[in-house]
Amino acid sequence: MKAWRNTLFWLLAFAALIVFLLVFRTILLPFVAGLALAYALDPLADRIERLGVRRFLASLAILFLFVILFALVIVLVVPVLARQFIGFLEELPTYVSRLQDFAAGLLDSRVARYLGIDVATLRDSFGGIVSSSTEWLTTLLSSIWSGGQALLNLFSLFVITPVVAFYMLNDWDRLVAKVDSWLPRDHVEDIRAIARDMDAAIAAFVRGQGLTCLILGIFYAVSLALVGLNFGLLIGFGAGLMSFIPFVGATLGFIVSVGVALVQFLPAWVPIVMVGAIFVAGQLLEGYVLQPRLIGASVGLHPVWVMFALLAFGVLFGFVGVLIAIPAAAAVGVLVRYALAHYLASPIYRGGAPTGKAPE
């Protein structure tokens, strides 16, 4: 009976959390962003504090430097990317038309006639697919924007978020200690173990993957710009930032950049091959250098689970849901592995007396 009461309590607490997020999802963005920023910067604050600097001063200095760096990025980088984005949208119909001509030229051969491929029909079908995809992407971006537009403003992003981040960063250790004091004493060690696993998984993915995406974005953007690809900075940064979904960022970046390169560089094939080689090098850099060093193998998030979490939380909570999807997915993954380990060690699975030890 006690176990059922405990289970019911935690289920009700979880339901209350979901209801809270649903009710207040339109005002949570600056607070979620501030909490995420404090969580990301907490290890740096701890290191500075161990050098003898007061936590208040360490938090203030870290946040001040971060705001200055963020402002420089907004002033120097965002206008360039915005101009390239507008130019890319303006040139998109031209690129699509030329790619259609290129594909039709490849198919207008004896092989196409032998296979019974009607080039005109294929061109119309391809145009319809491109048109439908563009319309779907526009609808998706409009939905994301409308879901977070009320809070994506200067006041929330440049005033509320830094204030929230400063107070959370300054009080982080005290908050953790306070929450720890509220844990039920009968299960405190189990909960602490689960919390440590959650923290390791979330930190590895959020901090490690965030730094990986940033490095890949800079690598792709600089490399494509050096090759001379039109909109190279935009495509490179976009591919890097999308790399938190395994293979998706690199695949989309490869398709878009090669498509642009075909239109821009043909009949010269060397720059086109160089564009493709950049993404191959980026995947090697990510797989053999960045992920082993920055993320490690303890995250345990399958790519399908990541994509499902992003879509599900985005539908439920809008733009805020996209921000909390990966940490929530990591936390749920830890809970599922914990529950599965105890199930495999229980009489329900073994059909006999419990072993007392969960399998490795």
C-alpha cells in the first residue's frame, strides 16, 4: 500500500508539472532560457569560486562577459546572416528552376527513354514537390514564430533572461542543497543516484553537444565561404546548429550546399567536389574528435528519440518545448533505464526471488 501511495504521489506531481507547463508556456521562455544559461555556466562559476573569488562576483563577471559576447554576435554576425537569408529566399526560385533543368538534362538520355521516364512529367512532379515542401516549411516556421512571438522580444531576451540567469547562477548550489533536503529520506540515495545520472546525461548533451554544434557551424561556414559558395555562411551555420539532431544537420547542409554549388559552379566540378568534401570532413571531425572528447558515450540518447522529443515537445509547448525537449528526453531516458534495470532484477521478470542486484 505504501508503494502505491508513493507512486500515486509522484504521478500527481508529474501531472501537476505538465499542467503548469501547458498553462504558463506563453511566459516561460525567458525563465527557461535563464535557467539553461545558469546550468551551462555553473561549472565555470564553481571553478572560479574554488580560486577564492566570492560566488556573487564570479556569477556577475561570468554573466557580464557572456552578455558582451552575445551582444557582439548579435551586432556582427546576425546582420550578415539575415542578409544572406533574405537573399537566399529571393534566389530560391531561380536555383530550383536551374536544378530542374540540370536534372532534366541528366534524365533526357537513352537510359531515361529506355526506362520509360517522361522528363516533362518528372519536371512537373518535382516542381510540385518543391512547392509543397516550401509551403510546409513556411507554415512550420510561422507556427514556431507565432508560438513564441509574444516573448521573443528585446525585453525578455536582453533583460529578464540575464537577470534570471544571474540569480540562478548565484544561488545554484544553495538551491540544489535545499531541494536535496526535501527528498524523502527512505529513498534519498536512490534519488541522488538518479539525479547524478540525469545531470551527467544532460550536461554531456547540452554542454557538449552545444559546443560541438558551435564548432561545426564555424567550420562549415568558414570552409564554404573560402570555397566561394553563395550563402556559405548561412548554410554552414545552419548545418552546424542543426547538428544536435544526428545526421540531420549534415544531410540538409550537404543537400542545400551541393544544390547551390551545382547552379553556381557548373561546368567546373572541382568546387562542387570540395563542397561535398567539406561535409565529409565535418562528419569525421564530429565523429572522431568532437563527440568522443566533448560528449562521450554516456548520453544514451538515440537519434530517433531525439527527433521524437523535439517534435512532441514542440507541439505541446511551442518554442519553449523545443528548448526543454533534449534535457527532458535525457532525464526520461535515465528514468527508463533505471526502471528497466529494477524490472530485470525483480521476481516479475525472473519468476523467482529477487537477486538484490540490478543487472549491469
